[in-house]
Amino acid sequence: MAGVLLITVPLVAYGGTTLLTFLMRNVPGYLDNPVRRGLWRAGHAHAGVLVLFALVAMLYVDQAGLPEPARMAARVLIAAAPILMPLGFFLSVVRPRDTRPSRLIWLAVAGGVSLAAGTLTLGVGLL
């Protein structure tokens, strides 16, 4: 699971480069679209922070007094969050003219639920 998370790090870096390019080149549909700009910035920020959080959490999973199925659930749920949440932010406003998030914003909610469930499971196992 840590390997999957580490593979996402270059994707986060690529996303940052893309956002920087949009800013420097004044790409239409980014600077002039506050909804899209805000959601894409949120997606990039959440991706970076949640990948780091998930990598640290993976170190604790084996220390938790949980049965193996619960450990696997914690791993998967925590690792899914930095994938689902940013996808929801990005994919909900893909087109430059989108001024409202599409239903794909629910991926961000699913990522939040996944993060909450995984960290709660891990936290209980560490008590």
C-alpha cells in the first residue's frame, strides 16, 4: 500500500506544475473561474497532505492490535482517501466553463468518509 502511495507523489508534483503553468500562462478557464480555481487548488493541497498522512499512518497499521482483516481495511481506507478526495475536486470541474461542481464532487465526500473510517479503525486498534 505504501508503494501505491509513493507512486502518487509524482502525480501530485505534476499537478502542482500544471497549476503553476495555468497561473503563469493565464490559461482561460482557470484564473477567470473562481470555482474551478478553488476546487483545483483544494484538490492539489489535499492530495499532497493526505499522501503524507497516509504514508505515516501505514507505519502504525502493523503496530495496531487489530485482526488482519481490520488491518487491511484500515490500510485500504486510509490509502483511498488521498486518491478519492482530490479526484472529486478535480473531476467535478473538468471543463474550463464549469461554474458549479458536478456530481463527481461526491468522490471528495467518499474520500472523507474513507479517511474517517480508516483512521477511526486504526486509532481504536492502537488503544
